Amino acid sequence: MLPYILPFRQISNSDTAIVGGKNASLGEMIQQLSPKGINIPDGFATTVAAFNMFLDQNQLRQPLHDLLDSLDTKDFHNLHEVGSKCRALVLQAQMPPEVALAIKEAYRQLELQEQGMTGVAVRSSATAEDLPEASFAGQHESFLNITGADAVVEACQRCFASLFNDRAIKYRVDNGFEHMKVALSAGVQRMVRSDKASAGVCFTLAPDSGVATVIFITGSWGLGENVVQGAVIGDEFYVFKEALRQGKQAVISRKMGTKEKTMVYAEAAGLQTDRQQTTTQNIPTPSEMQHQWVLSNEELLQLGQWALLIEEHYGKSMDIEWAKDGITGALFIVQARPETVHGRRKKGTLKRYRLLEKGKVITTGNGIGDKITAGKARLLHSPKEIDKLKEGDVLVTGITNPDWDPVLKMASAIVTDSGGRTSHAAIVARELGAVAVVGTGNATKKIQDGQEVTVSCAEGEEGKIYAGMLAWEEEEIDLNELGKPETEPMLILGDPELAFQYAMYPVAGVGLMRLEFIITNSIKAHPMALLYFDELKDQQAKEQIRELTQGFDTPKAYFVEKLSQAVATIAAAFYPRDVVVRMSDFKTNEYANLLGGAQFEPHEENPMLGFRGASRYYHPAYRDGFKLECEAMRVVRDEMGLTNVKLMIPFCRTLEEGRKVVAQMAEAGLKQAENGLQIYMMVEIPSNVILAEEFAEIFDGFSIGSNDLTQLTLGIDRDSATISRLFNERNPAAEKMIALAIERGHSKGIKVGLCGQAPSDYPEVTRFLVERGIDSISFNPDAIAHGIKNILEAEHHLHARIS
């Protein structure tokens, strides 16, 4: 006969039908992963036998069956009424004495075993939940900081009642589960004192894109419910898996959240009749704590290692909850379930969205997904206001929890004041494939009820809400139909926030990553102004830089960390594919626009042909700034283990310049061939083509910059409106220069690629390049589908001609 209680140590994944997915997973980890050093709080679970005894002894089956049969499964107009009556039946029933006794005895045993235990968490675990094909996550109740045997019994009964939450009832209907064939197990687990420290979640992939080379970790101060529910915007981190395996510096990205609230234990323990509990309370987070990271670097690496072990054990991507005990300082894993969104996503197709109009931005937040939608905004304060929302409206609210699920499915977009990338609204949006912008901070104040808005998540990590109904275009790319060309298609990329989205494209890597975007948008200050901060004359710029670099040891450390993490994010997203990083190629007027830059830049009449590229790197006026760039790249390659990064030198006018720059890079710790380092050169000056064989003795590869090479070959300023019509990459002179660069590079055994717009715009340019044996062509992301099609057509034409 099946017992009413099973200790976690006697449970494994094969017991899902007995104790539900959540509890089976806890038992599995305690049995299999605790010996490997993962801390998991111990506890016990009630079994299906206890739940069945509860239903049978109280004669609840038929009344519950009848009530659920009366549910309107078309419009769900009586969902709340049916749910309320079901829950009332369960809550008014009596826990069978033998079941209550078993729970109390198991609780006392846990008290004896876990010295210093101050309370337990009592969580619901349905027998059909946490499966890759059906996630019941968040559908049922959890009760925190429960103390005393009687209170634990009461919490278990409330877990039983939560099987009939409105959202859980509707979820079962939507997913084809028979109500009375799903049972409820209550898991009773020692509480980790994260109220005195921090807690959060981690995914063993990038949650929005599904890229599996990284682990995403987020957390906030206090109990983890704030992060799970999206009540706060927590700190966010990305950890590179391969660096973890190699024992290198694996934390490649940090983003500090606002963490306005901290959930702590309340003084008095007890339960109320609604979802709110008196066992916990939210208090304002002190300002100094808001500006501190919730996890140290060592703790992030520890969590990363544990996440790797859990993922390897289960053989699939995982959604994991962690907590830190503020008394002992120890980290714990408190839950782990299969990640469900990307596990069941259709492979092989990508849909690209692009706004065709500019509009007024009302507010911004964390963008979830990469879509665009538009509709009438409806401000709702409670899920009970569902009747105000029409199919296709944009839902605007403060925060959501699982009670909102029936409402969310009607909305074309979800916009919230609170919440991060792992909040309830974000998770549901991913599952539904919907558009969401969470954590705006002010959407309910800025957006008017009934206002027409456009919600865009197609412009990077930041989601934007625009006034009015803007036009946009959608393009579906069938990756399976595209095929794989022999000539490598690659991307031109500068924004790290887009890296994980674009890493899903069928490309060989990034053929051109520009540092200018990162320096302008993330670092914002001139490298020399950071190095010589004390000598800055511009007091306003000085104050702005002081504010930017707050929290860093030095302004130099600020530059190196920001630049290395941005490059590492892109490199990790595409790993192990090549990412060719072009060292900075600002012109003097562009450098002067950076904070503090005017003091370090000469005025030039023609910056396009002036102090730029390689000429800067060894010059006393910028040599120290170039060292900073090199230090950041050394960190990426050597300390973070991202050896798929290749470096590229732009605008290298002479052989002497090439040798000087390569030597200077070696002095800065970037020695050619060491740790597999390859250094490429941009071919964009006629001298690069004329002396291509000689340049090939210095550099490991070429990337033809067709725009600059064309304008310098034809003597045209492509920015001049008067003669811009003469600029043409298909001009015979420009084509001959490109053909010679390919031919001469190949004669010396090095790879030659090309970056430019023409191959995606003009099939004849692609055909020309393919016929001359170009190794790779790099496209802007919005042109990649057309570019690949052009390459395939060109290769087909070439093979047909040869045969």
C-alpha cells in the first residue's frame, strides 16, 4: 500500500505519478546531485494516496465532478463561480486523521534532522506538471515561512484546494487534461533564510532566444517570490558555459536591476483565506542595497556550475530556482524543472519584424521576444476586469500573477510597470508567443486607457511603446528551405542586445563586429578621457564620467569591463562560430563627440581620410587608448575563453603600419597565433590591394570593405549628395580591385571575406564574388535571407556552368 508521506530522499524522477513533477525533481536532485556538491534543502511530500484519501473520506469526487462539468468551456463566463465553489468544498473538508498524523510526524522528523530550522515552504506539485510538453508552473499555490505541525497540515490542505484555482482549471481545459485525473501532492521543504540574503532563478539558456551556450541568472534581495512574480526588476547575469567547463572567467555580462522591494518573513505566522499571506511581507529596499550586486562573482560561478550539472543530469535545458541563506551564507537550489518554451518551439523558421515609421516613444522597458503589434491600450487593475479587454487589445497593468493567465491569452501585447525577464508576464508571453514589455516603471501612468499604441520588441532588449498605430513589415524565413551554401554567410553586428536573437540565424558567425556602437552607446566616454581623467578640462564631462564609472575601481576598469562584456556577449551567443571584431574605427569628429573627447582630438577638414584606423593605434595621441581596447580583447579571449574571437585592423595604409600595430598588440598581450589568435586586415584602400601579397605576410586574413574601397578607387566621397550617383560597387574598376584582393589573398593561402550591402541588393554582385571564390560574405541582419538566397543561386549558376 502506498504511504501518505515520502521523504525526498526516497523519491526520484520515476515517481512523478505519485508526488508530481516538482517533488519528483527535488527527490531526484537530492538523491543524484547532492553527492556532487549541490545544496538542496531537504523535506518530504504527501502522495497521491493522501490526496485520494482526502477526496474519498470527504466524499468530494462527485460534487467536484459535477461543478467542473457545469463550466462554460467556450466563454468561461462562470469560471470564477465554479472555481470558488470547488475551493470552498476542499477548504471546508476535514484532513483525514491518518494523513494529518503522517504529515505531523514527518514534520517533527524534519525538525529533528534540520537543526536550527525556523520554518518550511509548502508547495503544490501536480501529478502532470513540470513536463516539457505541459508546464503547470505557477498554476497552484505555495506557502512560505510555515511553522508548527498544525500549520503545515493546514497549508497542505490549501495546496489541495489550489488544484481548483481559476487559472489551474482553465489551464487543464486549454491543455486537454481531465480535471479529476490530476492529483495534488504537497511538498514540505526546509526554508532557506533568503529573506536575509537573496534569491532568484536561472535558465540554462538565453530565455528569449533559446541560445544554449549561456546560463542566464537573475535575482533580488529577499525571498525569491518577488523575482518569480515580477514584483521587482532584479540583477541579471549571463554565464558562458564553455568557460565554466574550462575553469575560466565565465561571467560575461552583468546588468544591475532596481530591486525596489525586499520580501522578508513577517513576525507572525499564519494563513489567510485569499492568496495573500501574513507569513511574508514586502519592505522597501535600502538605497545602498539597490546599488549592490545580489551575487558575487564566486557565487555566480558556483550557481553556473550547479546549473551545468543539473542540465547534464536531466539531458535538457532547465528552469531553476536558487536561494542564498543569509545566516550561513550558503547557496541552495530549491527547484528545477524542464524549460518548456524553447523545448517545444517549432524549429526551422524565423520571423523578422521591422518598423516602417518613426513615432513618439511613450515608455520603454524589458522587451520580451522580437515581435511588433498594435492595438487599443486597456488599463486593468485586476484580472476580474477581464470584460473590459477585447481580443487584440494591449493589456497595460502594474504587475501580473498566475490569476491573470486567462486575461493574458486575449491580449495582443502585455505591458507592465514591474517585472524582469523571468517575471510571470515575461514567461507567459514567451509561452504564448506574444509581445510583452515588462518593468517600464510608469506604463500605467503614461498610457491612457483606450489610446492606440504600437508595441515593439524588434529593436533589441529594450521594448518600446509608441503612440499611434505605426506600420511595420513581417518577413518569415524558412531556414530549412534556405539551404547551406558553400560560401559562408556571416553577419555584420554591433549591438550586443541583439546577439542572442541573431545567433539563431543560419550563419557561419559574425564577419564584422564594430566596436564603435558599444563605445558610443554603452561606454559613452573617450578612452583617453578615462585614462587621463584627472587632467580633463571639461568639468561637465568630468562629472558625467564620474557618474558613469561609479562602482568601478578606476575609469580604466570601467572601459575594459564594459567593452569586454559587450564583445563577450556576442562571442558567446555565436560560439564556437567565428566573431571577427574590428578594432575602433571612429573618425576624429566622431571621437570628439564622446564625453571628454574634444580635448584629445585634432580638427580635420576631411576626417574620412585623416587620423583614423591603424594610424591612430601606434600614435602617441591614442596609443594608450588602443592599449585599453587590446586589454579588453585579451580578457575576452584569454580570461573568458572566447577564442572564437578574431581581431581586425581597419584602414591600414602601409606595410609599416601593419607591422607596428601587430607588434603593439603583442606587447599588450595579443600575440598572433598564441592561443589561436588570428589578426585580420580590412581591405579598403587601393594600397591594400596593390600590396595584397605583402600584407598577407603580416595578417592572417582579409575582409574587403567594399564601401570604402569603392569610394577610394573612384575618388568619390559617398556622403556627397552632388556626386553620390557615381558611387557604384559594380563599377568595373571597383570590381577589378575586389577580384585582385581575392586572388592575391588566396595565392598566399589566407581567407578573404567581404562586408557590404551590395551582395544582398544585387544578385549580380553576389554572382561575381562567388565566381571569384570569395570565402565569406557578411550581411546586415535584415538582409541575411536575401543574401543567402543570392549566394545559393550564384553557386547553382556556377556549378551548372562548370558541368
